[in-house]
Amino acid sequence: MSVGSCIILIMTNELVSSKYTFVCDPDECDCLIELTSSDGFGFPSGVTELTCPCGRRTTLVSVVHATIAPITQTKEEKMEDTTTTTPIPESYNSNLLVTYKVIRGYSDAEYATDKVTSIEWDLHNGRQSQKQVNLYLSKIDTVKDIITEAYADSDDQETLRSIAEALGIALTRDVEWSATIEVSGTIQLDLLADSDTDVEQEIYDNLYVDSQNGNIEIVDQEVTNVREN
């Protein structure tokens, strides 16, 4: 666990300022930095870039208006860096050639040879790509909710359908329902072996409802009012 030092210079004369929030690489540092500043004339200072104490360039995630009391100070804060530094093993060689199997679904196995450093970057880029995919899928789900809620009352359903098709969104909605089914039938009992059979309990235990339509899902069912005619 390492500890970094972050120096934030705050200057203002009780003018409208801006509070900026930056984050560092979540896979490497995961540091959160808040900076409140003004240009001295009542306008935001326009800070868009900031370097983390670890040396990496941070990402701006939010900007909000703020007013702070008249003060000129340099504030030094100790920030805990949650990155655990792992000693590099003596046997580690980034230029070592490694032969590995390339997985391509159920096709025949392929083998490739590459340097350790190249494989590390491929793994890193793959993780970043997966994060982007998850982000886009979340956004598509949000668009689906917007379209399905507005579709019925929209004056331009054709455009909504085009957007849904482009994003692979199925224009469906779930409808809760309930139904009453009256069923009659027969049960065969052996007069010698089944003389003590409780017919009602047999129906309760063994009668159930199923759907022949894949779009209909049976969530709950209950057998009631069983009687022997």
C-alpha cells in the first residue's frame, strides 16, 4: 500500500467557482481528486486536465458550480493509494517468447508465439474493450426502456422502429396476467391397493398447468376447490 501526496491550490474572493472531480486509472491507481477553483473574476477557471500524484493523466468526470469563503491557501492532503505494489519476480522477462493456444470458438486449435509484453497489452486492451461493451449494453437497455415507453403514443413509430432495429432491440413488453381454468377428468384407483387414497390430495399434488406458447411464462399456480363428482 503506497501513499501519495496531492497539492491543491485554492484561490477565490467569494466568487462563483467550479468544483471539478477527476479520477485516475481504476485498474492502476483508482485515485479520486476534487479541485475547486476560479479565475478571480467570477468565472470558472476552465480546468480540464490534471495529473495524478502517481504521474498518470486523470479523467474529468464532473463539474459543478461552487462558492467558497474568501481565502488563499495551499492545502496539502495525504491521499491513500489503494494500488498494491507487487515486487517484480527475478524470473520475469517481458521479452520472453511464449507459445499459447488461440481460442476461436469450437474451431480447431491454433497456436501462436509472442512476447510476454505483447500478451500483457492484449489482455489489458481486452479488459478495456469489455468495459466499453458493458457500458454500451447498459446504454442500449436505457434506450430500449425509452422506446418501449414512448412507442404506443408516438406519432413517429417508424423512426422508433428503425432505431430499435439498428440497436438490435426487440420491441416487446411484459404484461402481468391471471386466469381461472376449470378442469375435470378421471383418476383410476385400485380398489384393493388404493382403498385409502385421498382423491383430493392426489389432485392437489399432481395437477399443474403448462403453456404451449413460448411467450407465456407460468410464474405461479395453485389448485383450489377440488371436489369429487
